[in-house]
Amino acid sequence: MENISGSKTLERGLEILDLVAAGHERLDEIAKAAGASRSSAHRMLSSLVAKKFLTLTSDHHYKLGLKLMELGSQAEEAMDLPQEIQSMLQEISARTKETCHLGVLEDHEILYLAKSRGSRGFEMASRPGSRFQTQTTAMGKMLLSHLPREQALKQFDPSRTVTEYSVKNVDDFDAELTRIAQLGYALDNQENELGLICAAIAIRGRDGTPMAAISISAPSVYMTEQRIAELVDLLQSYEPEFARRMPPHFREQWS
């Protein structure tokens, strides 16, 4: 870190902020993680404390500072979250050729907030603002699996089976929610639209509680077990970025 200036100094400062955010709080461990001498790391940390990007506790632990909270709040206000999310969904669609969605629970339904069309030349019935029964959609089942089981099962209605593949009874639905909770992803295997299979995962808030879901939908002919596993892995690789961009009251930006 010695004898650096300009953009390199900025990069080092940002690196140190990332290290503190990741849980490195003592001078020695920050210096080691940054690959810097103790004295050089101390100078950088002191500058960040002076500018209120970091704070130093009485027992010599470095913590994120008030300035970052101020900037984060301003960034949330300035960010066009729907467009940010749309861009990320479009990126996934471009990589997979498939349709992607973002949805949230709303009463007994899954509310679709955003959609990116795939490039295979077919159109799904979904659109932003549309609602579907939670029990027949991958996103709905994914989010229900994280609710207290009694509460989740109350949302099952045996009269609302949409296709011949829809779950027909509450016991099978209970078993399905258990499987989803264990695997970490949900499938809609032609339960909402014939010929389509959808895979979904949850997006977790800062407290670890699922706040939304993202999904990929494709014609069943393309959805082999191996492809489903690959798509789930892809969604999971994007989940941290979705979570970082979605503040606690993100739904208000679609109102």
C-alpha cells in the first residue's frame, strides 16, 4: 500500500471499506487481508475515520460509519429500482434465452412486479401487475415454504387447480413445501401453464427473511433435470446482487 496515490489510493480505501463490511474489524487483520503494512493500513483507516466513513470503538474495533449510512440513504432515494431490477432480469434472459420474473406475496397470491421476456418466440400469460395463485407458481411456493407451515397450508385451495399437473390435495402440498425448504428452490412443473416449467429461488432481506422471489420459465422440452440445476445455480449466483439493490421498502417503488 506504500507510495500509492490517486486512483490507487481510492481503490485501497474502497477495499478497506469492503473488508470492514465483511467483518474485519481489527487493525492487524485488516492490514493482513489488504496485503498492507500495519502503518500504511493505519493511515488509511485513520483517514476514513476522520471522514466518518468508519468509526473506531473504545476497544479498537473499526465499524462502518454514519457517512456511509447517509450515502446509502441518498442512493436509495436516487435509484430507479424498477429499472435496476429490469436490467438484471434482462441480463439473465439474455444468458438463458428464457423468461424471468420478480414477484412478491400479496395475500393469497403472487404479485408479479417485473418480467423480462425470453427469446424463444413464445409469450407467457404473466405480466407486471398480474397475480396468480401461490400454490401453482414456483415463486409462490418458494415464498410460502418460508412461512409457518400452518399459515402456508391455509393458502391451499383444492378447487383452484389450474392444470392436470397442479397439486390436488393439502397433504401433497405440505410435502411439496417441505421439499422446497430442503432444496432451496421451487418448481412449477406445468402447474400454472401447460408446456412450461418454472424454477424459482427466494431473495432474502438483510435479516435473512425472504422478501421476494426470482424465477426462470421455459418450455418443458428445454427443462431437463440438468438444465434446471444449471438455471437454479445461475439464479442463486444473482441473488446476492438482487438483495443488495432492494431496500426494506422496495415494494413502494412499484406503487
